[in-house]
Amino acid sequence: MDTTIKAIPMQLQNNSFGFVKLRKKSKIPLEKDWQNKPYTHKEIQSWIEQGGNYGVLGGCGYLIIVDADTDEIVNVLRDRLPATFTVRTPGRRKYHYYYICKDIKNKIVLSKDGEHFGEIISKGSQVVGPGSIHPDTGTEYEVANDIEIAEISREDIFTNLAEYIPSECTKNDVVNGIIEEYGEPYYLKDDKVSSINESFWAGLHNIEHIQLYEPVEKTFYRYDDSTGGLYRCFNRFD
């Protein structure tokens, strides 16, 4: 039986992106520890030519993929976020929206009122790549919007999908972003806390509180979003 030779779409032929070998006509990774051993687009091509499915890793090259499982999420993404490279999954009206986003480091499950709406795929997770064969329908994952991958910010995602993102995910994502930039909050010696990382805590404080310094009055003011005004936090003592 002849094998149909497929090529990875040009948008994914990026040396910074990572790929996974999936079993033929399956969503299941072929190898162990696939999260930490990504293939390049050139390395995975021979597997595709042998008829294997392949996965696209989140996190590599700042790539995230929103796996939209419902019409509601599809409409939100189309109406509120920039158009981007999109793949249609066979069967139900489900889509994979590809974005470049530098500040989302972990997978996020999208839900509301106990209902599952999809996932944001990032480091440590993958989606089935376009051209692969769906295990149930026997048909391909098809490119639905053949354009460049759009770059968006964490704020774009968290603002427009706020009602679907659990609050603990928001907090964890913020903390992980600060650790990425400044390091762990504590320094350890002999498995005990020896000192604190002042840069981490300053970064956390800066995100959680909006403050302004008035040099003439030598006073810090904090914004109160309940009133829309400023109030004096504390004075600076020289």
C-alpha cells in the first residue's frame, strides 16, 4: 500500500518549534519522555513520510495552541483575538488556534460552570499536527486558515478568556512568570531557607499593586480600582 507523503505546513517549519512522534492514526505519543525530547520539523518529516502521525509541542519557540472544543470558545477567539494559523479537527466543529505568546508557560484547562470548553496547550503538552489522521474518522486534520501565526500577549488571553480560566491558573501563571524572570523566591542552603530573593518579591508586589511615587511629597500612592482613585500608602523617610 502506497504511503501518502505529507509535509508540515510552512507556518510550523520553524527551527524553534518542537514535534512528537505519534502512533499511526493515533493521538498517543510513540516514545517515553516525549515532552523533553522534541524533534525538529526536519527530523520529524521522515516519520510523517512513513505514515506516522505527529504532534506539535506547546512551549517550544513560545508557541501555544488553543484547543477550542466548543462553538462558544471558537466565537470568542474569532471575535476578540487576531486571526491566526488554524487547524480543523475531523468530526465535531473543533479547531486548534496557533499563537506565539511569550508569557504563558503552562497548560490551562478552559472551563465554566463545570463544563469543559477546551485547553491552552503550552509546555509539556501537545496537539495532533495538521495532515495527521484522526483515529475515529480516518480523515485528516486540515488547515482551516492558511495564514501566519499571530503573536499575542498573556494579557490578550487572560482578558478575553477570563470567564473560562480558573482563578488558581491565573495566580500560578503570574508566579511562574516572575520565577522565570527573577528566580525562585527563596535561596536554600542544606535544604533550608537561607535568605529571600528580594527581586522576586519586589516583582510580585509590583504586579499585585499599582503604586505611584510623588517625589515632591515623598509619598507613595496606590490605585484603588473600587473607587477609581488614589490613596496614600506610606511616606518615604529619608
